[in-house]
Amino acid sequence: MVLRIEDTDRARYTEEASEAIIDGLSWLGIQWDGESVSQFANRQRHAKIAYELLQSGNAYKCYCTSEELSQMRELAKQKGLPPRYDGRWRDADPKSVPSDIPYVIRIKTPENKNIIINDLVQGEVRFNTQNLDDFILLRSDGTPTYMLAVVVDDHDMGATHVIRGDDHLTNTARQIVIYQALGWNIPQMAHLPLIHGQDGAKLSKRHGALGVDAYRRMGYLPQAMCNYLARLGWSHGDDEFFNIEQLVEWFDFDGLNKGAARFDFAKLENLNAQHIRQCASQELFDRMVSLADELGNKEDFDGLKKYQTNVLEMLEELKPRAKTLLDLISLAQFIYCEFPIKIEEKAAKQLNEQTRNMIAAIVETLEELDEWTAENISAVIRQFGEDNEIKLGKIAQPLRVALTGRTVSAGIFEMMAVIGKQETLKRFKGQARS
């Protein structure tokens, strides 16, 4: 796999954007061979091809000013036509060509010719060249356009297939004009369906059209993202959950849909939850620490590092209750949160005079317990419930709130065992006497 950064448009290029691509792919676990390749670094090769097309008569110099091009667009707009170059320099008399003024090189698109794309996804797609203008190959500053650069680079790199979004279909027709003018073999084309939001509208930021780093900060696992993205517009029978190795083995063009896929956060969360359950605890812990650090959550970062052993011990209990790494961090906070425990507003309803008295009584019972294990704690509290005719649920929830400040957590007995007898009783006494 070769990673090519298509950075010929220098007005829009930023180093940060290039680094985001490399960082995002690296996080997703998608690896490439060697160093990434800059398309702009190959601009002299692109320019050479443009001048070869000029010499062969398949391209020409255009001296239009920006004002003239604006007038063309405005005139076309008034006539209800698409804004296109009118070809005024296409067959200009060489004697009329100005000297010492800037020019661009445009392709001489054949007139009234059918361009046929035998697409591996969309099937046969036809374009008539009457709908394609003489687009620019080389700008006036000597830099190549994307249209020329990708054709040259794909040819030089030996690309056999070009796989991209179906919004590039018109670009493909244009690029075939270049391939044919150069006499080069045309790669097989496959245009994938685009991604829409749940409402069927074009994907936007409100739907989830964010950079990969945004999903990392939301607590999604890279393996879950790869799994979910692969399933957008592609299927392998009824298989929903799979890893990269399986994807590589299973992928084919037959499983691709022609229609737009819909981005669904609920499905992404469901897949992420499944991958969390399958993920090794040490990997999850490392990702939790890394995420806390990236988000600048110093309290979580320090707490996770300090109580690593305790957190790792609890992760098997926490995994089934989490959809994201942020959920896992939140669920693990009971281990290192500072005393007194902050009680969430919803959870505070569980603490009243009756439940506080119950907690005080349970503290007296637990103080006599010598061997502090989840099993022994469970036995003591269950016996307390039987002796006082209180159902376990009525006991566990107030204890959970006193211990964590929340109504949702891991198993109450397992949590008590992990944070230890002294810390458990301190938190219970804090609520019992409040």
C-alpha cells in the first residue's frame, strides 16, 4: 500500500491537514509501505506530461484573464447553462497568440464523443464530451491540477484500480480524456456510494461528518471504526462484527451497494460496545489513559495511572456496561474519586433517612468481616437483607450511590472488593451520618 497525499492545490494545502491524514490512518491501524508520497513533489513530471500533450496537439495554451472567465460564467448563468469555459483559445491562430503574458494549458477535449466507464459498482456509465469542457491541466504558475496529477501518478505507480466516491464520476470521464490522449491503459474504475445521514440528506457535521480524530476523542475504538466504515455501503452476508483480517479476506466488489449508505450513530455505538467486550483489558486500559491525556482530563489521567492494578481488575466487570472508552473512564472513576463522594442529582433520591440508617447498620455488619472478598461481602449483605426482610435491589442501589455517587456502575460487591475495606466503609459512613 502506498500513501499519496494529493496536495497540488497549494492555496488550500496545510501541513496540519496532511498530518491529520497520517495520524488518522495510523490510529485506525491502516499501514502503508515506506514513506508517504507528496503529489506536489512530483509536479515537474506532471508539467512535462502537460507539455507533451501540448506538442501532440491534444492540449493548448489559454490566455484568458480572470475577468474574462468571470464574464463567461455570468453569461452562461444568464442562459441557464452550466458555467464552462467557451473554448475561445482552442483553435486560435498562432499569429494571434500574445507573448510574455501568463497562460494555462488546457486539454483539447474531443467533440461529441461518448466516454464509457465500465464501472465495477455502477455498471456502464456514459458521458458525452459535449458536457465536458476543456479543463485546465497546468496552471499559470506552472503547477498541475488534480485532474492531471492523479492520472500521471496512477499511471506511474501502476495503479490497476481506482476506487473512490461516486461524486467523482464526472472527474473520471475527464481523466479518461487524458488517458486516451496519452495512449495509456485506463485502470478499472469503481465508484462507491456516498454516505448520508439518517435523514437521507448529504452527510454533514450534524450527522457525523467529522475528522477521524473526533471519533477518537469520543471514545471509539479504531477496530470498531474500521468495522463500521467497512459496512457502510458494503456487506458480507449477515456478518456485522469482524476485524481487519476478515475484511481483507472477505472484501469484493460484489458486496458493494449502488445506493447511498446512511450513517447511524446507534449502530456505531453498538459495534463499539461489542469491540470493547472483545478487547484485551490491557489494551483498553492503555487507550483509556491515552484518551484522558489527549482530552486534558488530568484527574482521570492521574487516577488511572495511580490505580492501574485496580482498574485492570475491574475492567472485565465494566466492559459489558460501556459503549465507549469515555463510558469506561466514567465507570472506573469510583476507584480513584476523592472523598467526599459527589452525588449526582438523580442518584441523590436513593439517599433518605431510611436508606441512610440502613447503610449505617450495614457498616456495623461489614466492620466485622475479616476476609474482604466479593464473595464474602455478598454473603454478608444478602444475609442482612434476609434478616431484615429487605430485597437485595433495595439494598444495592443506595449502597451503589454511597460508593460511586451514581445509579449505574459495575457490580456493587466487586467494586467494594476492589477499593478495599477501609475506603468502602469510609464512603458508607460519609453517607450514613450525613
